[in-house]
Amino acid sequence: MTHQGFRIAVASGKGGTGKTTVSVNLLYAIKDELKDKGHKITLVDCDVEEPNVVIFTGGEFELGKKSGILVPEIIEDKCIYCGVCARVCNYNAIVFVKKIPKIMVMEDLCHGCGACTRFCAPRAIKEKFKHLGDINYYKLQDYKLQDNVQVVEGRLNVGDTVPTPVLRDTKGEVAHEPFVIYDAPPGTSCSMVETIEDADYVVLVSEPTPFGLNDLKLAYEVVREMDKRAGLIINRSDLGTENTREFAAEVGLPLLMEIPFDRRIAEVYSRGGIVVEELPDYKEKFRRVYEYIVHGQKAGAPS
Amino acid sequence: MVAAIAVKDQSDNTRMDPRFGRCSFFAIYNSDNDYLQFVTNPAQAEQHGAGTQAAQFVAEYGVDKVFAHEFGPQAHEVLVKLGIEAIKKDEGSALAEILAELRG
């Protein structure tokens, strides 16, 4: 990873630790530097089940592209009721009752893998597009940002339960962009794994509470399993216990930054403002995190 | 008439398992010959779509009615489409009570 390009994923085990705050502030802390070098930076909201980045960046909906999967449709005239499609389906999305006989597709369970179509000997399955969500672009209100900052989000349709295809399409949409920050969904689910899969660096955001630590450990395990470079940001660092710092030291997870429970941050945040724009000391801290990630230099001393 | 009842154990004095898709056993009762058998629910540990699998499984026994405390939306949809009546019973209902009801 160099100044020629990066893919930084901001993730956390636990929800509500400040992933989006970190993603957005990191973007604002480094955008000018990248602009001076003639680069565009893209922030991608990968939390397709409840995207919220645009609430912080502001922006008007500009363009949406449809995302979805191909689900099977059974052509009853051609079906020989062998049941192979139901057997190969890993998600039990095809119900086959030999006794009647009856075959049906449960579209909500289908992940669009295509196994049924592939294994159907009489070619009695045709695939049809099922709309699962959208990839949205936003026009940023701040005209100074428009030429070098891009915000893209994946948004799963309300009521649908299969987020990964929308996430995959959203990532595909920005595949050609050199400078990308992914705001990952919380947890250690398929969506989180999908998000960090092609990241060069994973910033784990946690808080020093027992829940925060428990979920950080899970997230760290995923990151280690996937052999990713990673670092830790502790949010609300002056609350809770020392255990999170001890864990990071024990496993050798670099501590990139500590964000204290600072009233000034709360004030900016509650106005919908950007912390690094209003509090220069934090801009410097975020910039140092970026320098560390890109150059491997030591981040600033914890506050 | 054939009925499947989601139950906890393979015994006559067992109680209803609250979950349809992930119940431990099904008691399959045939009122035509008053025959009762217990079968293991093969879908209980499925990662995805346990309800649809369980519905498919009991349908192969030619059931007309299924008893459970709760049915998931997918399982319910499958049962409806197969013309099987899904009947909710209180959690912890005894198998004996349901059988008595079926025997009239």
C-alpha cells in the first residue's frame, strides 16, 4: 500500500463503537492531501442493512443502480421431479415433495449461487433477476468536496435478508477507484468478511468495555484468519477498563489512536458536524493514523 | 387423516417442542389405523432454511395437519402451498392432549 492507492476497511465486532465516525473523519482528514496530489477518494458505505454515511457527509441522491441475484424459476412442463435441485441447494431454498409431487422455490432464501440451474438435467430451470437493493451515489452539498470526494453506498431493500450480493455489487462498482475507505457493517458476519476481503488494511474500532473487548476479539480473529494488516482505534478510551489495551499489546495489534470521551466531540457530532473539520487537534491525530497505515510509521502517542 | 406434531422426545408423555423447523422429533399420527410413530427431524441443525426442510420432510409422510407452538414465515408459506394445515398450540402442550383431540 502506497500513496498510489489503498483500500482501508473500518470494522468492529461490536456495533455503535464509532466505525462511521472514524471512516468519515479519516476521509475528511486526508482528502486535501490527496486532492493536492490530484487524487479522488471514495468512501463506501458497506453496511447495506442500514447505511448511514451520507447522514454525516451530507449529499443529495444522484444515481442509483439496481443490484440483485438470479433466482431459479421452474418450468413445470420440463421438470421431471427428480429433486436434484433441492438436494444441491445449500440454503434449502427449493422445496421438493416427491409424494405429491411438488416443487417450489422460496426466493427469500435463495442466495443466487446457480447450483440448481447447473445440475438440472432436463434444463427445467430458467433464471430471473430478483432486485435485492441498490448502489447509490450522492452529490455532496459542499461544492469544495465534489471534485475529489465520492460517497457510494449499498442499500438492501427493507425486508430482504441476503445482504452479500448487494455488497459485492457495491464493491464491484468502485473496483477501479484507487483510494477507497470501506465503512464495514458491525459484527463478524458474512457481510463483514466480504467487506474486508479485498482491503489492504483493517482499522478495528472498539471501546474499552467488556462487550467491546469480547467483540473485538472475534473481529481480530477474523482479520488474523484472513491474514490482513490491522490496527486498533479505541473510542471513548477514558471510560471502561484497561483490558482492551492489554489485549492489543498481547496479540501485537498496533494501537493507532485513542479517542477520549470528549465533550467537544459530542457537541460537534450532535450537530451533525465533522469532528476533524472543527477540532484541528483531531485532524492531526487522524492524519497520523493515515501516515502510519500507508507508511507503516508509528502513529502519534495515545492521548 | 395424518398429523405431525413437533415434540421434544420420543415418548408417549412428551411435550410439544416450541419450534417447528428445529424441533427434535415429529410424532406422526395416522388416525385411519390409530398408528403413532416418532421420527427424528433431519432439519433441526440446518444452517439455513430449517423450516422449509422440516415442512418438506413431514409432507413426505402425507400429513394433512401439523402442530407446533410457532411456525417460521418460510415454513408456514411452504405448508400453506402444500395444502397442509398449520395449527398453533400452547407452548408445553402435552402430546397426549393433542392426540386425544385428534381421536375425538
